Amino acid sequence: MTGQAGGDSERMIQSVFRAVKILEYIALHRGIAGLTEISKGIGIHKSTAHGLIATLEKCGYLQQDPQTGKYALGIRVFEMGQAYIANLDLRETALAYLKELSLTYQETAHLAVLSAEEIVYIDKVDGSRSIGIRSQVGGRNPAYCTGVGKALLAGLDEQLIQKMYAGKTWRQYTRNTVADLAELLAQIRQVRGQGYALDLEEFELDLRCVAAPVKDSTGAIIAAISLSGPAHRLLDTDIPAIAANVMETARKISVRLGYKQ
């Protein structure tokens, strides 16, 4: 246990740790505190606290009262909390539909959100035939070569996508992996046109995925669902029917989240 603790300590970035402690201190002390109080409360020098507070304020995590000079939690803390709550609501809303989709095909159904150039799985339902799919809740995969990733990217402006992938290395996971930005943008345009995305053994050989976007009350794409299974069971001839079912499932979830067509 001692060795593990030492390893954790070596990996910890002290300034980040202290910044988090400042946010926690303010949250636990009526939501407002002065510089001196904060520095004494978490046991750091006043000048160090001032630098960290200035950074948190610039990033929107703290805001200073111009009259008292004290600091309160900023709008970004609220937004982060809302995002967390939204994910919880999304999972709760989507779960029954994921189970139904998985049961229909006896394959794996996923729910994922976008995080920079990666997707994060926030829920997963395995079917009775789903064997060997290595995804896990909380796990990350690249967006550019996954079905849910391309469904999520379809909700972004092309200029933003170009900026995201400028100078990035395009790792070839299989011979089918998208090779460059032009090819990715072409696929995303197709996703927008047809309403669903495919991963035809792009991330892993013998694994196929059919995905569709989930929208919120404003019509923005906030998540994606997918059905994944081996290539010998998700045949080319079956893809249109599966895609229709996945899109309908995504539509039902979207409607439950307030989306109006």
C-alpha cells in the first residue's frame, strides 16, 4: 500500500491539487471567501493562493465581488455541475431503450458522448450473443474511426472539425480506418444526409457498429447510441434495417429529452 501511495503522490500535480482545494474550500464555507481566509484555510502562502485564484477566475471557475474583494464560485462550476447532471439524466432516460435495442438483436448497445477528439462510453448493455467487445463504461476511443464518434462529429461545424484534427496523427487501427481529414469529412457529410454512421471494421477487425445521434430540446447532438457486433452477424444486407431501428431508438430518446421534430 505504501508503494501505491507513493506512486500516486509522484503523479499528482501540486498546483492542480491546490486549485481544486480552493474550489472545495469556498464551496464548504458559505460559497464565498477572501484571499487571506483561503490561504490560511488550505495552508498555502498568500502569493501562491493569489496566483491560483487569478487563474481560476480567468477560466470562469471563480468570480470576485468588486465591493468586498471576496471570491465566489463562478459560472463554469455551475456549468460543469449541469453537464454532470445532464449525463445522469441522459443515462437514465436512454437505458430502457438501449436494453430494448440490445434485446432485439442480442448484441451490444452503447451510449456515448464526445470529449474533444475522443468518445466516452457512458452506458453499455450487452446482449446474450455479445462476446469479445472490449468497450467499458467510462472508457475512451477515438471519434474519427468509431460509429458513435462519427455520429457525434456530425453535429459539429466542419471548420471546427478541421481545427480539431489539424496536425493530428491518423492511427490506422485496421486496413479500413479512415486515413485523413478529407475522407473523414466526406463520411460525416454522408452521416448528416442519411442520419446514421457506420464503423465497418475501422477500429477493430470483425467488429461492426451502426450509430445514430441523440438530440436535446434545442436540436443539438449531445450523445450517440450504437449497436455493435461481429461482421458475420451485422451483414451488409442487414445494415439498412438495423440503421432504421437504431435511428428510431435514438429518436425516441431524443423526444424524451425534449427534442421536437
